[in-house]
Amino acid sequence: MGLELFLDLVSQPSRAVYIFAKKNGIPLELRTVDLVKGQHKSKEFLQINSLGKLPTLKDGDFILTESSAILIYLSCKYQTPDHWYPSDLQARARVHEYLGWHADCIRGTFGIPLWVQVPEEKVERNRTAMDQALQWLEDKFLGDRPFLAGQQVTLADLMALEELMQPVALGYELFEGRPRLAAWRGRVEAFLGAELCQEAHSIILSILEQAAKKTLPTPSPEAYQAMLLRIARIP
Amino acid sequence: MGLELFLDLVSQPSRAVYIFAKKNGIPLELRTVDLVRGQHKSKEFLQINSLGKLPTLKDGDFILTESSAILIYLSCKYQTPDHWYPSDLQARARVHEYLGWHADCIRGTFGIPLWVQVLGPLIGVQVPEEKVERNRTAMDQALQWLEDKFLGDRPFLAGQQVTLADLMALEELMQPVALGYELFEGRPRLAAWRGRVEAFLGAELCQEAHSIILSILEQAAKKTLPTPSPEAYQAMLLRIARIP
């Protein structure tokens, strides 16, 4: 049994790891765990990852959670091209710096549009938070550089792109009026390749349609509780 | 000019970097940037770090933000003892894993009592009781995960020895502790962990690092806290609005 990756392409960090593994030809057995259905809170999955979160990597007896940890682990174990996670001390620090800020200002913010039926006041606050984060992303991390943490694609660009795809899939025109960011997106997607991007993004891009056609699965009771808790955390 | 560290010991990530540098004898010029007064939003500081956040490291022309990035950078540059940030692939992955989860469930959660009890009232803002309750529940839940998933029956959070993970966690937990929250009551495993980390760091260093936050309630009561600047005031309102 090789490496197993438990994931759901509805989720941004799952997509980041998926894309990274595919792009680098890392042999992974993919195990889809349906987030909407709530399979991540099932007894079976909780035995693999007691926190019930995705993505989760299983390398023999070694089980690893947290997308940033998984990406770094895979990049080192499979010695992917240096630019992803540069060995140079300062270049690498820039990736860690982005990942730290991403966890604070991007993660948890760009996923909110997927959570519907939230009071308008919170929706507005979220829109403002996303606008502010995009401004910082453009000014502080991109600047006049081609990529977020340096001159080449790094793990930072992957993590950021996948978070931004979430509201884009919901119809938010994040890149309108932001030509530098739009150009960055174009560069990252060109690097990854259209086919891989399409593969990774097809599920989230169809989510609105599934919701409209009422073809989304019904969340399990455990998932329902977790969802209520998540919604309560929306500022 | 050697390394400069811009920090305020009121802030959890600032303390983590401060303690790490001191414990490892890393030569740093400390530059206090008063968060309560709002100096982190001053024109001068924004020129150093446009995001206006602490801690910030300045190594010549190289300016680095984000405590986890700074800790990793310093540990590599100064080749601190391996246990802090192990070179072993899986051991290191455990540190990254903790830091990722910490950013999600600890950071932003354990700082809230300071906003509720001191910083909000300082600018005349009362955080609704409903949010205070929600925060208490979130802290309880996080502490349970910390104990069960990360500590388990291990002596430290990411392995058999102290790592960057333990430093980051301890400093976040100190925040509500300083505000009178008895986080370690009824949590003997976590209390034992705290004891081990503090014993490793040494009582003197801990006292040094914690004295400011431990005196914050007293300063608030005596009304000796500085008045936030107008720029800081705006940032504070925004931060309070982000409390779920």
C-alpha cells in the first residue's frame, strides 16, 4: 500500500495537495471523503484522523493532517523541483511567511461564501474582509513579482489559488479590477496546465449548479452539528 | 547593525519569538512597538512592515513577518539544537502540522479574552455576552483537542522533546491565563505539559517574558494603559468585529 490521500475536491486545501501531487507525479491512492455528506465526521474516518478534517495523508503508519504540513512533507520526501519549497533560507522564509499570513487572512475568509443562509450583515463583513485580504495579497505578497513568495511558483501560490477559487466558483468576480492578481492567476494556471486545473476545479465549479438542481447530498447528523458550529464561527 | 526584532510582549507571537531568541542566545536588538498605543499602525512602522503587525524581524534588508516563519528562519540560521525544529522528515512534519492547526484553532481564539476584558473597554466597546460564551466554548474545545490529539501520552506537543510548537502554544494559552481564566484547572495532563515547558525554558526567562501580560489587568484597573491612537482605534474596531 503506497501513500493514501483522503480528500474532497470541494475543499480548498484538498485541491492544493491534489494539484501538487499530480503536477509532480507523486504516486497517491486517492480516497474521496464526502464533506457535504459528512463522511469526515463518520466513525470510520475519525479513526484515521480524530480531528475529522481533510486533507489527511497516510504514509504507512504515519498519518499527517494540515495541508501546509502535507505539502512540505511531500516536497521533501519526493524531492520536487526546488522552486516549490526553496532550500535557500530566505526564499524558504518567504514561503513560511505567506503560509502564516494565509492561515490568518485567507483561510476561513474565502470559504465563507460557500456557507449559505448567513445574515446579510455577516455577508457584507465577509466581502469587506476578502477585499482587504486581496489588497494585501496584491500589494504585500505579489508586488511587482511574478509569484507570491518569489520569482517562481511555490507552495504559497498553490494554497492561495485554491482558496480564491472558492468564491470565484460562487460567482464572486475577485479578479475584476485587479489586473496584477489576474495576471498572477494566469501565470500559476499556465504553469500547472489547463488540464490539471480543470480536473481539480470541476467539482467546486459545479457546486452552484448542484445546489440549484438539488443534487447535493444530505448532510449526516454529525456533519450537521459541525456545520452549525462552523457557521457560528463566521464573524 | 545586527538582527532587529520589532515586538510587544503583550502579544503572544512576539513572546514566542522573544523566548526562543533568548533561550538560544541569538543576538537581537529589541525594538518595542507599543500595540495598545497603536504604534504598529504608525507611518514609521508601516514603512518597515506594510501590514503593521508584530513580531517583525529585520535582518539587514531582509524583513520577515509571521512568527512561525521567523522562528523557523532563526532556528535554521543560528543552527539551534535540533529538537526545536527537527531535521527528521516526519518529526518536522509534526511541527508543521501543529503550526497549521494552531493557526486555525488556537490563534485568534485565545487572544479574545484580552479584547473582551481590556482592549474593548479601553475604547468603550462591549463584546456581547453571546460572543464571550462562544469563545469560552471554542477555547474548551481547542484545549480538548490539544490534550487528546497533540499531547496524548507524549511529553510535548509534537514529539518527545520541546519544539517550536510548544512555545507557540504556551504563549497563546498565557493570554487568557493572565486574564484570570483557569485553563489548566481539571486538565492535569496539560498542566503537567506546561510545567515541563516552563521548567525547560527556566523560571527567570518565563517571568521576564510574561511580566507584561501578567500585569495587564492591574494596569487596566489603575487606568495606566496608554490611549490608542486614531489609526489604532480603527484597527481595534475591525478586530473586535471579527470576533464570531
